[in-house]
Amino acid sequence: MEDFRELFQIMTRRFGLLNKNCCQIGGTDISLVQSHILYEILRKDRPSMQQVADALGMDITTFSRQIQTLIKLELVKKSPLPDDRRVSVLSLTTQGNFIAASIDAQMNQYLNEVFSHMSDFEKDMVINSIKLLNDAMSKSSVCCKPLI
């Protein structure tokens, strides 16, 4: 019988998901959590703080601290929603867009290099398996509910 946990532990380590810093871009160290925040802001149009925190499964207090750091690094802007000033929306600064795009390019380059060691059939099989796993995880009562 295959040891599923060991397979996931090895994949997690190889993916660098246990590393404190995911990347350094232009002299700026970006943590894994910060890279996820930048990615979520990049792919949504002016999301609220709560929307991004929910998408990442983070409590709002921890998330707010991360946002404050990203604001100090001049990567993120926080603005009140004109219709409801109690709600803050997030956007990337020019530097934030550059760093988010750089991380995206690095990740795509990394994944393309990994997939280059597979046939097209194997690559499709892995991607379809990941989609199946993500779908099953979204239906699980014990796992990963915050992801939308």
C-alpha cells in the first residue's frame, strides 16, 4: 500500500512550500504567504480584505498584519470602498504588479521545467489528477474549506 502522506510530504518539500521565503525579487524578500496574497490581489479586481483573507483561509487579524507589511514594502495599496468606507479594497502598486508578475513567471518557468521531463500524455494525466484532487478536497468535510 502506498504511503500517501509521504508522497505529499516529498512533493511539498520539493515544491519549496516549507521555505520561509519563496523568492527574492529585486532585493525584496517575499514570504510564501505574501506571494499568495499578491497572487490573489493580481487575479481579482480590487478585492476586499475579507475576500482575499477568505480565499487564503486566513483569519483577518493575521491577514491584516501581512497586508501592513506589504503596504510598508510599497507593494499593496489599501483604499476604502467609496460606497462603504468600512470596507477596504486592495490593489497592487506598480512595484507590486512587477513582483507578482515576476513570481508568476518564475513559477511558470519552474513548472514548465518540471513538466519537460514528462510526455504530453503524462503531463495531461498529472494536471487532470490535480484537478480531481482539488475538486475532492473542496468537497471534503475535514479539509481545505476556505479555498474558493
